Amino acid sequence: MNKSPIIGICTFYSKNSSSPDARYVSFLRHSARLPGQVYIFSPRDIDWAAKTIKGFVLVNRHLIKKSMPFPQAVYNKLENRHQEAMPLVRQMWKKFNSIGIKIFNPKFFNKIEIHRVLSANNALSPYIPETMVDFSLASLDRMLHKHSGVFIKPGSGSLGQGVVKICQTPKGYRYQYRLSNKNVTATINKLSALLRRIDGRIGKRPIIQQAIDLATYQGRVFDLRILMQKNGQGRWVRTYSFGKAAAPGSIASNVAAGGRVVHYHTILSATFPDVEKRKRVEEQITRICSLIPSALDKHFSNLGELGIDLGIDTAGRVWLIEVNSKYSRHVFPRQVRVNSIVNSLSYAQFLAKGQSQ
């Protein structure tokens, strides 16, 4: 076994920079407590003929770019789907796979694919809102006849972008969305006209999902983000949990959409002051967060971290809102951020050691 695993962190550098930003440099700094070598590289810096990569390492707290051997495992830190779809990137993953280099968290999730995987799991299906992945005017009309409201979500969206809530009222169809840090609400008579109006917002292959009557915190709807990670033994652990309260009147709790972070126990205690009811809520959360990683492990290779978003309705029933393979650490307390970085690197080393056996 190789006692000194080599880990590469793959990302693109900012437009006006030829080196990684501080978020990724912190990975190098905290990697010092682990054995082996960690470096940061861009897909543009690979020399396939020489089997080397021009990567950044930390030397006496200074970033140094030097020629590095191919890693045994790569932590995918590409930041958006546009980067992921670049021919340069696709070819890179293909070549890495062909020579046995393990890719940690290989891609952004697609809501349709995730829904199909998780809804097929009998233990998880009770926690999943009714969802239609075949988007059409007729399917939207059917869902609005069954539920008091629905969400339309882009199949490949993130950060709450492109999400629209629709409710049927005596005056017509009321729709809401977030635009440039403002809440937009309007009512229109015909569903077909509504779809034409929001067509530019919802993107390709949107899904329709039952809107849950969510519990509120200080008058704001909220959800919970649970960070699950694999550790250095390849086992899933719950690293951090926190609440996200939406901006006043907003349908999206995302911090990027004006939401704010609230301590996990603060938001649960305030919303469910009855100890027994809160205990039942937390038991559901624990169960869901145990089931989801194991279900996705059967479908995706080398998953190492998941951001699970959960909603709780007014009766205390927990619902799955979304699962993400990418998330931001900037809202984490410092020690949680450090622990999550160490977990990520430890799992990458676990993969590297397995690859080199």
C-alpha cells in the first residue's frame, strides 16, 4: 500500500487570477495534519504526455506552482454546470477514469435523476413530496387540482434560482418567485398564459412538485440543511446541521436568495416546543439522513458528501426537499468548516489508498 497518497483538488481559477482563491488554499493548509500530498490544479494545467500536472502546493505558507505527479484521487471542486459540461473537463474525467484515478463527487446532481433513484426506495418514498418529472400544461393542471400549491423547479438548478410557486385562487393562478433580491408575486387568469410568462425562468426539463405547508420560524418558512460526509474509513457521518429561514415573504430559504442561517436546535426548539413532538421530528431526520446516502451510493460511484435539505410541515412531518452534491462552506462556524475539510480530504485519501493497493 502507498503510505503517502497523492490527492488533487480540481477547480478553475478566477478570471483575473492565475492561482486558486483562499477557499481552496485553506484545503492545503488543513491538509498538513494528514499524511501524503495535496495540491490544487486546473484542468488546463495537465500534461498528458508527461503524466504531470502543474499544481499549487503550500511551502512555508506561500503558494508555489510546481510540476506534480498524477494524483491517485481527485476531489472535484468545479463550481458550476457550465464548467462541468466543457469538452476539456469531460475529456479529463474520461482519461482519469481510464487510468484508474478515482474521482470524488463526480458531478452535479440532476433533480429528475435523484427523484427517480430515491422515490424507488420504499423506505424513503413516504418522505418525498409528489413530483412529476414529465413537465406539461396538463401535468401542471393535474397537480394544481390535487394540491393547494406546487413548485416548478429547474431540473438542473441550484441556489433557489428559477423556482416558481403557483397556487390556484378564486381570482386565478397566483405565482411567486425571487428576482434580484425581490419577491415577485402576481395573479393571472389562464394557466397557459402563466406558463408563457415564466417560460424564461424555469429552464430546461423542469419538474413539478407538491408544495408542503411548511412550519415557520418567526413568521418565515424554513428548511434544514444536513451535511453528510464520508470519513477516512469510507463511512457516512453527519458533520453539521443548521436551519435556513427565508427572507420575509420569500418562497426560497437559500442564503443566496436572502435567507439567513439559524442554529439547528434554536429553530427546532422554537418551532416545536413540545419535547416529545420535537423528538419525533428529530427521529425522522435521523432516519432520512441514514437512508439517502446508502440509496445514492448504489447509483453513483465515490460519493463523499451530500447537502440534504429537509422541510417540516405544521404537523411535524419531515419532507425531503432536495439533495445536493455541491455546497458552500462559507456559512459554517470555523471549527465545523475545518472538520468538513479534513473529512473531505480523509475520504479522498481513503480512495487513493484503495486505488493503490
